[in-house]
Amino acid sequence: MAAPTDVLTDKLAGFGTTIFAEMSALAVETGAINLGQGFPDTDGPVEVLDAAVDAIRSGVNQYGPGLGHPELRQAIAEHQHRWFGLDIDPDTEVVVTAGATEALAAAMLGMLDAGDEVIVFEPMYDSYQAGIALAAASPVPVLLQPDADGVWRFDADGLRAAVTERTKLILLNTPHNPTGKVFDRDELDTIASVAIEHDLIVVTDEVYEHLVFDGSAHVPIATLPDMFERTLTISSGGKTFHTTGWKIGWMTGPNELVTAARMAKQYLTFVNGAPFQPATAVGLRLGDDYFTGLRDNLQTARDHLTDGLGRAGFTTYRPAAGYFVTVDITPVAPDLDGMTFCRELPQRAGVVAVPESAFYMHPENGDRFVRFAFCKQLPIIDAAVDQLVEAFG
């Protein structure tokens, strides 16, 4: 009997395998240093790991509450007040999710109808387009481009022009992946004014909130005047506590927005990661020295990689936050696009990176850009730099 044809939904046609799966497989196949996918190569704080073990051994292994473990919801509310001055009700304004990716998907599925439009800043994390597509909505891109000082900017008039009668939501990611941009107060004011003027929802992905360098500050858009009521804030513990495999995320905001996203979330995972939830609560309550040390160590890693990529001949854009540095490959590979360059890089230099064209709706806008991850131990970064300098420098 013949297999059925036309199986894949039209909503996901054209997406294919994620670029992370392809490049990580290439790293395994070639034995190259993997600076492609953004996961740390060290474990998180021992207090957090021990709390997970204790939870497992004490029987926290069955389905938990649909909203999330009460201790974690309380810790999330405390965290939002401690760092950003936001007053969150842990019982009505917090939901725990299977990582930030599920929270984003649930927000799209719970808030969007067929034909709605979502303004997104490109380049963008690759799940954004898929989540919007699954909701039968349409993304409308606003381009980020590096200015003469290497700072990624968007055109305010272009943002305003992107709004139509079908626009329902602005999807914001700050600190930004892949560029490492931190949207400044003037930019956030612009986005907020557009949202308020057109009565739009803002969904904001803030998973890199504690990984901000050089004295910069992350400002949640929910803290701006009249914005809490229309903002769903999403974050997770994976990046902050080096526990990306735990997939413990959360969404906070006014009850109406949280409830809309939770309506979809309950039919995705329902609940997840029972013993990892109280452990993540322990992490959120760690002292300031943990968070400053995390930031400072990562900033050192950023400098090692960014400076090394410059020595190898790339045009580099020093990130203000996050896990990644973007380079323009033109000086070292003028005849290649980023995808071809990344597929050849393991054989040429023994290093894996990710082409940023995968993060664009219009890939030609990112053809020259490649992303390297610096959330690795310094000896790994330095070895990768040596190989890149030898290959290109």
C-alpha cells in the first residue's frame, strides 16, 4: 500500500529542519568545535543542581499544578520585583512553561487568529516564524541593520509603516538573538508609542535579561508607562542557570494575556519538569554575586571570541548582551554566502558556526552574516580562535 502523500500542513511548508540541527550534526560528523548552537558547556550553580536532586528524591516526580509549582511562581514574581520593580501576582499573572519556546508558541496560538499580522524584528530567532505560521497569522518584518558604529538599529518610520488594520501584536526580543542588541530606552519608547496608538499587544522574549555587558541595562518594555497592561513577558532559567536541557520557562503579565496564552499551553505540554521547577526557584533567589559573576565571565568570553574573530579578518559586531557574536564574512570570503561558508567551515577551520540568513524572512538581508557562540569555556574559545586565525588570518 502506498504511503499517504501531502502529509505536512501548509503552515509548516518550507520550514524544514532547523539550522541548529543541521550545524550540530555537522559538528559531530566532522569533530569540529561547535560554536553554532547556544548551549553552555559547563553546569549551573551547585545549589540549583542539588535542589533538583533533592526534589527528585523527595518525590516531586508527578504532574504538578497547571500554572506551575507555587514556589517557582512566587520566585518569579519576586525576581520581577527585585530586578525590575514590577509587581506581579504569582497566582494570576505567572505561568510556568516548557522553556521560553513553548511560551512563545502558546502566546501566538492563544492570541492570534487567521489573517492577523505580527510585527517582528529581523533577524529573529527561528521559532518565531513557525509559531506565527501555526497560528495561521503572518509575520511582518522590520529590519535591524548595523550602523557606522556597529550598533544594530531599526528605522522608526519603517516600524510605523509596518502597522496595518490586521496588525495585532508586536513580537520583541531584547536582549536580542542573534545580534546581541539591547534595545535602548528611546527605541522602547518608540515601540511602546506604536503599540499604544494602535492598541497592540507586545510579546517580549527576555531570556538574556541577565547577560548584559559593558554597564548596559536591560529595560523590560513592561516597565514603561501604560505598557504593563498590554505586555506579555517571557523568560526562562536555561540561559541564566546553564540548564538549557531542563526547559523551564515562564510568562508574566496581566491576567488577560497570561490566561490567553495558558489556554493554548495547556494543550501543548500541560505541565513539565516537576523537579526542575523548585530548583529553578532556588536559582532565582541566588545572591547578586551569582548574577554579576555570570555576566562578567561571559563578557570575558565574548571579548576573547570577538577579538579573535577580528584577528582572523572578519568584520565583527561586538554584542552588548547574550551568547553570540555576529560577523560579516565579506573580508575573508567575498565570493561565498553565509550558508555555503558555514557548510564549508568545519573542513576549512574545524569550527562550526550558524548562517544568520536562517533568521531572516528575506535571507538575502543576512547573506553576509554568520553567528558564533561564546557561551563556552575559554580554552574551547581560544582553540577555535587559533584555528580560525590559521585558516583566514
